[in-house]
Amino acid sequence: MQISNTKQGVVVIVAPVGRIDSTTSPALEAHLQSLARAGEHRVVIDFSGVDYISSAGLRVMLTLAKRTKEARGKVALAGLGDSVRQVFELAGFLPLFSVEATAEMAAAKVSAA
Amino acid sequence: MAYFVQQHTRDIGVRLALGGEPGAIDAPSTTLGHPLTVIVPGTLDGLAEAMRVAQVFCDEVDAPGLAQANVMTALDEVLANIVHHGLRGAAGTIELTMGQNGRQVVAHVADTAVPFDPLLMPLPDTSLPLEQRKLGGLGIALVRALTDEVSYERRDGRNHLTLTWRVGIDDPKDGHAD
């Protein structure tokens, strides 16, 4: 899976591309863990290049939310397409995350104290 | 369409079951049209291979984007469930058959794991706060939500799960070109 990072001020925007399922989720989890080890706790996940997410990916998102909360950081999600939004909604995950239309808006949210 | 499926089939090295040879597949081939079948080991590598075949099928029938995502997401849940919970590292096989029945996409998944009806799994509480959130059962809840029909049967020593999606694909049998 292709995953790109963009640093914007104190925020890192992570943009995975393709599908987030049981085959690709381990790579995304490893990627996010390495960011956490580097002290990056203000994170935006940009889903605009993601085709779909399964529960394996939701697990990665839940772990990210818990880890970030413990580190007093912030997470926001952006660019959710119909499929990704639907799965977050069905799983009851939307209330757990700050969800913005674009990565820039999400970054602004996460930058604020 | 069969021609293209066969091309892809050769490329990715899977067996094509056209019209249902006796005993070739457990799924009722008459309702599946020209099914695409793959048999993979019950491992994560096998799962990835089965997902590649499912993607080829979705591309072939040209299902709309959201419908494709629903098919692929539900299949990932079903296959991962077999690998992680059904087989738990034991050797086994998974047979996936993808077919089209009119405007429906039908997936039939048969596995050699211990008897397990995923439809009996309790649904997770999706209203708990972050700290208490558990994900057990979430995959199956998604399968139910993302399909139009799911049915389970234990037969011939295997678990058989049939998933159906009503998608807006054009039925080649309609024959009414605009």
C-alpha cells in the first residue's frame, strides 16, 4: 500500500492510497506506529485516495485514536468517500473522530490547542 | 464477457468454472451465470489472492463504485474471519466463487474450517465511548449491513456462506441495447 506523509506545521497528514483491508492494514498500522514513536501525535488521515475500509482498517483507526488520546494529541479524518463514510457510520465510529471535508480543514482543527 | 474473464483468469492463474461442471463447485451454477472460482489456502496470502480475483470480477461486471466497495469490504470481512477465527493457523482451504445473476452479484464462500455460522455472532455495541470500544463481531455486522442477503449452511464438511448484492450492473441477458 502506498502511504504518503505531509508535514504541515505541527500536523502530519497521512494519505493512504487504495484499499484498507486485512491485507493492507498491517502496513498502515506500522506506519502510524512509527510516526507515534517519532513523537507525531497530531495526525490527519486523508482518505481521499482510499477505495474502501474494512474492520481491519477500523481497528487501526481505533488504535490510533486511543494512542493519540493517551499522548494528549489529536486526530482528525478528512476526504471520506461514500464507501468509507458508510463503514464509519455503520460501525458507530463517526462520533469518535473529528471529521472534516478536506485535509487542510482537518489540519487546522488538529493544530488548534 | 466470458472471454475477458478467461483472459484475466489465465493471467492470475485461477481455474475458470464455466457453466458448472458437475462437482466442480458447490454453488448452484445455474443461478451464478458464468462464475469465476478460485481455491486458495486459508492463509493471509490466500486471502489476498482471493481478493485479487474478486476485484477482477468486479471490474469485469463493471459494478458501480459503491457497490464494488460493498462487495470487496464484505468479502474481506468474511475471508479474514475464516483465516483468523475459523482456521486459527490450521491448514485449510477457502473456495470463492463470484457470479452474476441478472443484476445481482453473488459470492459463494466455502471453507474447511470448524463449523461456524457467522450470522449467529452477537453484534457489537457501537455506542460505547472510545476507551470501552471492542471490535469483536464488527466485521460480521458490516457483512450484514453491506449485503442484500447472506445465508449460511454447513454441508459436506464445509461452511458455505452465500452473499448477494443487488447492484446496478447491466444484465447482458436483457438484450435491450438503447
